[in-house]
Amino acid sequence: MGIISNLSWTVILNMLFILKIIGSLMIVISCSFFGFYLGSRYSKRLNNLIFLQNCIQLLESEVIYSATPLPEALDNVYRKGNKKVSFIFKEIKDHLKSNKVYDIYDSFVYIKDILKNNLHLIDEDIEIILSLGRVLGSSNRDDQQKHFKLVLKQIQTQQKEAEEKKKKNEKLYKNLGVLTGLAIVIILL
């Protein structure tokens, strides 16, 4: 009876040790995933700004050089641009048509939350896009062309800032996630 009792205690202790290891791994992995998620937001913002710049250049050629009507130009940008970003131009077009909005700025404001939540853009980025919506279709071709150039230049500046933040923070958050997980495990042990 004593041998069986010692054997069962050994099994129980081994099971507890295995559970402790599995729990520790789960903590480290979940903290690491969270750190990688936070770090990836910086990469996503930079990539989305690049895609957005391409879409705005497409919109510029549609509006300024081809003189395409705005709803059709927005649809063309959606079809030709990178779908990770160009879908917002379809959202603007759909909002413009379905709500019979005459001021395109209202349709740009409509996508503000999408820009922030889905594309990981910050308030300064969003304000640049909204400024495009304020003048799009409301002035002559020369003024719009000047504004397109200004918006594209501002987006390039935001891209440089986003790249600096990415270099600085992406690796930091990834490492911080792993180290936080390890710290929690050490504290719990």
C-alpha cells in the first residue's frame, strides 16, 4: 500500500509540474501575441499610408486629368487601388449615393472610424484625408490639383514619421510582450 501511495503522489506531482509548465507557456505565448499585435500596428499604419498615397494619386488622375465624375472616379480608385485601403473610396461613394449627400465632406467624415480602427491611422493622418474631402469637387481644377499635391506631400511627411515610429516602437512592443510574459511566469513561480 505504501508503494502505491508513493507512486500516486509522484504522478500527482508530475501532473502538477506539467500543468505549471503548460500554464507558464500559455502566459508567455499570450503576452507575446499581444506584444506582436501592438508592434504590428506600426507596420500596418506605414503600409496603409503608402497604399493610401497610391489611391490618392489615382484619384488625382481620375479627377484632374481624366475629368471623371466623382462617384465614378471613386469607384475606379476602388477597383484599381490596393484593396487593403481602396475599399474606403467605395464606402465614400456608397455613402454619397445612398444618402443623397451633396457635400462629399460628409461622406469623408463617415469613414473616419474606419480609418482609425481598420487602417490604424492616427488623428493627424485622418485630418489630412478629411482636408481632401473639404475641397474635392468644390473648387476648380487648378485649386484641386494644388490641394492634391499638398495632401500627397503631407502624407509623405506622415510616412516618414510612421517609419521612424515603426523603427523605434515595433521591436520594443514585441520584446516587451515576451518579457512581460516571462516576468509574470517568474512572479507566479
